[in-house]
Amino acid sequence: MLQAPLTGNETMALGQDLERPAGETAWTVLDAANDLGDTITIDACRRVIDADLRGETPARSDVAVLTAFFA
């Protein structure tokens, strides 16, 4: 998972930040993926956004696609 530095040795996984939940991160990735025409990432973003809107946890495979987009 994508790790965001906090303070000291702490890290937080993608979607675990209360300020920027997975759904909000997915919107950002979706915008970039649309610009690049990356249909696999676009589909994963949509599923993460849908899960977030339903209050569900997104599939790990979809979160992995979002994470790989930053790699």
C-alpha cells in the first residue's frame, strides 16, 4: 500500500487518513488516469469511489491499482 509519512516513524496507508479517505484519493487518481487514458485505473477508481459512497471498504485489488499508479 502507498505509505504517507506523518511524524517520526509513523506511516499511514492509502485510504486510512481521515482527512483524505480512499474515495477522495480515488478522485485525484481518476482525474490523472483520465488524462492518460488508463482504463484499468479508471475502472478501479470508480469501484473505490462507489464503495466509499456506500460506506464500504474498497477491494484490496482496487486499492492496489491506485497504489501502483503512484509507483
